[in-house]
Amino acid sequence: MAEVSAPPTRRLEILSAAAELFARRGYHGVSIGDLGRAVGLTGPALYRHFRGKEALLAEMLLDISERLLTEGRRRVAAADTPEVALDALLRWHIDFALDNPALITVHTRELGSVPQPERREIRRLQRAYAEEWVRVLLLMHPEAAEDRARAATHAAFGLLNSTPHSTGELDRDTMATLLHAMASEALTGAFRS
Amino acid sequence: MAEVSAPPTRRLEILSAAAELFARRGYHGVSIGDLGRAVGLTGPALYRHFRGKEALLAEMLLDISERLLTEGRRRVAAADTPEVALDALLRWHIDFALDNPALITVHTRELGSVPQPERREIRRLQRAYAEEWVRVLLLMHPEAAEDRARAATHAAFGLLNSTPHSTGELDRDTMATLLHAMASEALTGAFRS
DNA sequence: GTCCGATGTTAATCAACGTTAACAGCGACC
DNA sequence: GGTCGCTGTTAACGTTGATTAACATCGGAC
């Protein structure tokens, strides 16, 4: 009764396992057989859930991009000042990256493996998400050039998205606080001089 | 007379083209045929220069790791204070990343595609390079935990290595200065509180 | 109780890939 | 001027991979 539509639990299970494998070995380094085996099926069974390997990747990246953008926009809209907005964006991105290291890894690496036209759509979403950051930064530094704000944003993403490569020596809260501090300072430093 | 040994220009040409392709499409996304074509040869011609595709990748990553470590160590040894050492490391890494965006990309992504035992050796070199940074940071902040210094180092790497993804809107000098400022501030902020 | 759609399986197809074999040109050195 | 090593080529081989076909099971709707 609570479930209005069919529970596509298998799809999600596959997507989750695929994210893990793609993050570890790269899209081309993982076969359909590997993906099936990871969820206790044979390779061809995946075609009951996805149109093909590329479609699976496309759906995964599309979902990530949409989640990042939607919640990012929501938080910016809810903020009263650019400073608060930036803080909210930082917390959102850090939470997402710490909760979904595999997704972040795939998201930053495998765009090139997605076929058109999904590729274009994903790029659009990624850019829109980045532009939220740029917009906030420009509100905080009205005299700054857009170019600089964009470059600073990408550098901050690089810093935040490095989490998966830090072999979890710090506990989650400490790591979140550290990343927040470092990215904050970096983004401030980007507009001094 | 100036050339003591044979000039292996073809090898370097291939390695350079391979770096570009691996960075763009990933190791598994590039075929031997692609690599040959990129330097005006057929696929099998590559076997005159490398034992195979994996050996080519291994040599590439090994070379990068060695260059980073050697010059990093040199600069740290030449510095009188940790502050000067950190500045020197930052400049070195930024120069390397801006001059060799493809190499940096492959270096951070494709370790997993290198077979043992080269993989272990590359990891060792990468770790040793990171430890140079950690050592300098701990000299600057003797009270800090090693874990934190290591995590901060990896985050800084993420920031610096993001260059290839910033679609070169800023000119090189501006970008170098921006990255230096952001990474400096980030690494300082990592040890406040 | 039957039918059917959803979800699996195994077997088959076809292309692509890494690698090796067999052969050719060519320039250096005796 | 002949030989040889270096660096190419094309053809062939064996494997793997994505995808499709043909067939099985099973649970719920009528």
C-alpha cells in the first residue's frame, strides 16, 4: 500500500554494485559478466533491467548530476546570504562525497564513456551545478572575474572529490570538518590579492 | 658525439601520445591500434618499442612517479625552512601539472591498470612523494597528527591535480598563482582550530 | 487451473582486441 | 656490395566482450 509503483530494487542494486566496480577498475575495465556476478546473476540478466552497458552508465551519471544540482539549488535558494549559501554548498558536497565515494569517482572520470545525447545532458547538469557555486562566489566577490570564480570552483571540487583517495585514516566527522576548513580557506584565498 | 646512447625518440613520441589518449579515454578505452595510429604507425609496430600495452603504461607511471619524487626531494633538501620547502613543493607540483595535464590525469587514475610488480613500485614512489609533503607539514605544525597531515596532503593534491579539468580559461601564470594561493590557504586552514 | 509478464538461464553470434608470425626495406659498418 | 640489426608492414590466432536468441520458472490475475 505504501508502494505506489513497482519497487525497482534490482535496478538500484545493480547500479550500486556497478558504481563500486567502475570506480575501482574504470568503465571499460568492467565487463557485463562482472556486473552480473557482483549481484549474483549472469551477465545477460542485466538486459532485463538496462538497455545495455552504456545506458547503465548514462543513467548512473544522470542521476548523480541531478541529485547534486537539485539539492545544490535548493540550498542556495534557502540561504539568506552568499556566505550562508557557500557554507550550505560545501556541506552538501562534502556529505555527498563522503557518503558516496564511488559515485563521486565515477562522476568525475567517466563522462567521456557516455554516448551522446546523454553525454551532453550530463555535461549540462554538471555545468549548471558548478554555476551555482560560481554565482555564489561572484556575489561574495563582485569585483572578481567570472573566469577566476570558475577556476576556483573546479579547484575546490578537486579538493573535495579527493576523499575517495584518502585511505580513510580519519573518522568521518573529522574528515568532513577538515575538508570544509580547507575548501573554505582555499576559496577565500582565491580572491585575495 | 653529444649522444652517448641511441636517441629513443620514437619511444618518447609514443609515450606522449599514449598519455594524451589514456587521459581522454582511459587505459582500457584505448587500443593498441589507436596508439599506433596516433603516431602514424600500425598497432603491431609498438611491439618494437614496448613489451606490451601494460608495460607501456607501467613505464609511463613509473617515470612520472620518479620525476615527481626526485625533484620534490631535491627541493625539500635545498630549503632552509619548512615554509620555504612547502612553497617549493607547491611550485614544483603546479608547474608539473600545468605542463603535463595528461600525465597528471593518468597518474591519478590508472594505477589500478598496472600489473604487479610494477604497481607496487609505483605506489611506493607515490607514497614517498606524498610523505615529503607530510614531513614538511609536520615540521610546520609539530603538534598535528600524522593522519591529518596525510589527509590534508591528499586534499591538496586533489586541488592541484584538478587543472586538467579546468577548461583553460585562465592563462598559465594566472592559473599557477591561483592554485598556489588556494593550496597554500587550504593547507594552512587544515591545521587551525 | 490457466495464462502471462517478469526475470532468469545457457548457447550462439559477431566485432574488437592484444599479441605473434612472417616478411620487407633500409641504413650502418665491415 | 654484402650482411645484419632495426623498424616497419600485413596476415593470422586465440580470447574476451557486448549483445541477442531460445528456452525455463514462477507468482499473481482472471
